Amino acid sequence: MGREIKRVPLDFKWPIDQLWKGYLNPYTSQECKACDRTGYNDATRKLNEDWYAFDNENYKPSPNGRRYNDNAWQYHLTQIEVVALVKNGRLKDLTHNWEPEKGWSKKEPEYIPTADEVNNWAINAPFGHDSINRFICVQARAEHQGVYGTCEFCGGEGEIWQSDEIKKLNELWESFDPPVGEGYQLWSTTTEGHPMTPVFSSAEELADYCGLNKVSVFGSSTMTKEEWLEQFQSELITHKDGNVLFI
Ligand SMILES: [Zn+2]
């Protein structure tokens, strides 16, 4: 993984190791440092961080044999957050029944779990709350406390754009591939994408080059030219997609 052969024109010119210009969106923003990219005001951001309380740990064993941070308020929801979660269709483990043939079906009559039930579930469930639940609960608690709001610098986006025009151009921008041709060239896809070798007229010549120059397969590992060729040929047969062969 992380390598592909592209079929490009034999006279294709682009510097080795240089990101292909067609893969870089030139209209960019910068991260908002004021809110650490969360888009929240200070009080809401504090709630967002305290959801996990990684900087204030107090681990306790949970009945399922694992442990949880008792200072994280994700394990101490109140009915305010529970209602918000149910309203957003979350907590299906508690509000729905699951049957293999029918899938999820809502409990009749509608069931709103207690905060205790939800907190016990969060401590014991294999996965517990996900990032969507976190988002919903942070907003519910912040609104209840009357502190909810977005960052005054980025307006809640978590990033700062030079202008609305630049942001619009970013959204409208589309990447484009290098031209298609008869040549063979090895590209890295670990980055946005860049060539790793010159262009050759056959897969054999490219394999020769990769073997001789100890071209990286991943990190510092490399392959012999026979191994490269074997890889190229099997990919030529199995994974052809446009002008790209995936390795
Ligand atoms: Zn911000």
C-alpha cells in the first residue's frame, strides 16, 4: 500500500518527490488557535474537554473488567443530556429492541432511560458514547448552563479563512490527475501524491530502476527488481483503474 503505478506520457515532466500540483487545493484556511479548532467559546470548550477529562484522571475499575475515568462527565450525565440524546435518535441500546431478522425497533411505549441507566451503560458497554453523543451532550449541558456559544474568532468553524471568496473557491476546487500516456511511473500515495521515479516505457524497465535504486516500498524496506516486476504485473492484471495501478 502507499504506492501506485501511473500511466503517464513518456515525456511527462514533474520533479521526483514533488507533490503533484493537481492534488493540492491552493485555497486554504488556518487552524483557529483561540478555540483549538473546536469552534466553541471558552466555557463550551471546557465542557468539551472535561467530557474525557484526560488532564484530570481518576480511573476506577468497571464491572466488565476494564476501567473508566470517573472524573470524565461522560459517565455522569444528567437527565438533560439523556433527553437530548434520545431526541437525536441516540442510545438505541436502551430505547430500542434488537432482533436479528427485524433489526432495531422502537420500544412501545416510547422509553426514556434514566440518567443512572445511561451512565451504567456507558461504563459497561463495549464502546459507550461516540463523538456524536459527545457533541450532543456538550451542547445540551452548555445550553442548560446558559454558556453555549461559538468561538468569536472563527464563528464556530474551527478554522479561519482569509475571505468568504477563498472559502467558496476551496469548496469548488477539484483535484486533477496528471495526463495519461504510454509511460510507467511509480507514485507514492502516502502523501497527497508524488512521483518516486522517472517515467519508463515498460513495467520491466521501471522494475529494474526500482530494484537498482532501492526504491522504498514502505519506510526503509525495498524489493528486488524481480519482486517489483511481479508486483507490477499482478497489479496490471487485477487492479487497473483508469491510468492507475494500485500496489
Ligand atoms: Zn475558533
